[in-house]
Amino acid sequence: MEYQQVYLDAQRKYNALTEEIAQTTTPHERVALLENRTEVLKHISLLLSLHAQQQRQQWQQQQQQQQQQQSKQQQQQQQQAAGPDGPSLLVGFARGVVCSVRDYVWPQHLKQQ
């Protein structure tokens, strides 16, 4: 909210300078006011740029946190799926499946040898 207050103050200053420029008749005063208004515009531009950068960083941090959380959840799910014996149980299961498929698909004349 601090950003918004600073931005609103700068915007009010810009509007006040614009009104003052409209009411000023001498060229010298107008030039000075226009220069001041230009500085205020630079300040506003910098504020907007910094705010956009902060928003971008916050978004990136949120994305990283979500990715980390998702990877932790995936790891937990994999560990739970593996069971208490871990990967060895999965490897044993995979070998059993491969052997079953081999026995089923293996040609009959090669089985006898």
C-alpha cells in the first residue's frame, strides 16, 4: 500500500503543476513548471517500473514455490507407491512381469531346449 500512496502523491503533484501551467502567462515560469512536471513524470515512470518489477518477482517466487511443492508431493506419492521396501519391491514386481510375459510369448519350440 505504500507504493500506492507515493504514486497518488506524485499524480496529485503532476495534476497541480498542469493546472498551474495552464494559469501561468509568462513563458519563463511556464518553462520552469514544465521542467518540474517532466521530473514528476520521470518519478511516476520509475515508480511504475519498480512496482512492475516487484510484481514480476513475487509471481516468479510463487511459481517456484508451487513447483517445489508439487515435486515434494510427487516424491511423497512415489515413496508411498513404492511401499516400505522401496524400489527393490518395484524391481521384483517388474522382473516378475517380464518373466511372465517371456514365458507367455516365448515360442514353444525354444522352451523345450
